[in-house]
Amino acid sequence: MMGGTDMTEHKFVVKLVCYLSDEPEVLSQYAFGTKKEAEVYRNLALYAMKAKYGEDQTMFDFKIFEP
């Protein structure tokens, strides 16, 4: 199940982190069963962000966490 929210079934979490304020803020998170699925999602999301905001955008980042 891609992008589900039940953390007991998933090992890897991709979090959208915003750096617009003094402290980084997690805006959303998506859980995946494998690291490969998490990496594919993160890479596509980063590609979309760069397409929208430019190659040098640093406002948002997608990070992979293992709970």
C-alpha cells in the first residue's frame, strides 16, 4: 500500500519539511513498506518541487525516516 498512514505496516516515512520559519516544520508525511518505494516517491516529489519553484529552491525538502 503506497502512501498509507498505518505505521505498523510500514518501515519508511517520507516527510515534507518546510524551512520558511525559524524552525523546520513537517507539513505532511507518507509511509511506505520498502525503502525503494520511499525513494521513488521522494525523487518524484523533489522533481515536481524543482519544476514548480526552480532548481535552486530550498524552501521545502522531502526526507526519508525509519521509525
